[in-house]
Amino acid sequence: MEPDPWLREVAAELARGITANERIRAFTDNPTLIGAYAEASVRRLVRNIVAPLRVSHGAIIYEKNVPADVAELDTIVWSPCPLPALFEEDDFALVPRGSAFGILEIKRSNYPKVGEAIEKVLKGAPALLPPGHPPPAMGVICLYDPKQSDTVLAGLLKHGDAVALLRRDGDGGFVPDPDGMYTLTNMLTAVRLWAQEWDGKAYVRWPVR
């Protein structure tokens, strides 16, 4: 098999767990449940790519945002070094800033103004990740319909700041988007590399002087 069709087949298999985001509407119209499933399905994919790094939803905390300015994040890629997460239960964690390496803002679909919501998270990412590295943050759209107009999201997709994992085709169904899948994969690979470079070099600065 040639490289291009082979990689397309791999992308389709990687996206298999995401395809249920289309089928779930047969069982519930509750947007909270549908959104929660979208986030969980992407986190499962991310967890498989970045292992042994941890993947949680919750928040990244540091001395300047606690307690009043702590924002909820869909997905945080982190390491328990130099500090473990606080209040970690199942997929939830409050992650100290020095241990966080990547942020994903996950949306099930490109509903109106979703680009603005993703852009807000991306703009706040530099303050939530360790200094000295371009902040690895990205928006993820599970089901993307090209007919839905969103100028902000279009710009994010064009520059690789957001990706679509499945795109609606001419028959009304959704097909895997290899560009989106591999842009996300490469971003997560960079996150793993950064975490490896940081490992054993970051120490807690105590006592504070």
C-alpha cells in the first residue's frame, strides 16, 4: 500500500472512537451529556498518544490565579513531576502550572461562535503553562460541518490552532479528516518531547526568596 492511502486508513481507525459522537444523538438530545461524551472520547485518544503522561479535565493552578480566577479546562496533558496534581479523582485534577504541558479545548461540533470560545482558551494558555516554550494549546472539533460559517474558527483551522477530526461529506455523513488527525498527533508528540526535556530539570523553588 502507498503511504498516502495507508495513512488515511490509520487516521480512520484512530477516529473510530470519535464516530460515536454522531450516533449518540439517537439516544439523547441533552447537550451537556453529548458534550461530555465528546470530551471523554477525545481524551481517550489523547491518552493513548501521550502515555505515560497523564490526561485530565479540571484546571491548571498557580499562585496568581487561585482562588478566584481558576478556569475549567476540557483537557490537560501533564506529568506528576515536579509536583503531582491536587484533588485528583478519576479524570479530574487540579494541576500545578509547572507540571502542565498541553491544553485542548474540545467541542463536539462547530456550533455558532465556537471559534470565539476556542480562541479565548488559546489566548489564556501562555499564563497556564511553564515559561520558555511556545504554549502547546489547540482547539478540537469532533464533528465539523463546512456549511456552518464561523470566521474565527476558519482562521484557527487555517493556521493549525484548531483541528477537525471528522468532516461532513456530501452524503450527509462524517468522514475522518487526516489533516486534522495528524496535526493533533504531531502537536501531542511535541508535548511529549517537551515533557521529556523538562523531566528532571524542574525543581520546586523553596524556600521562596
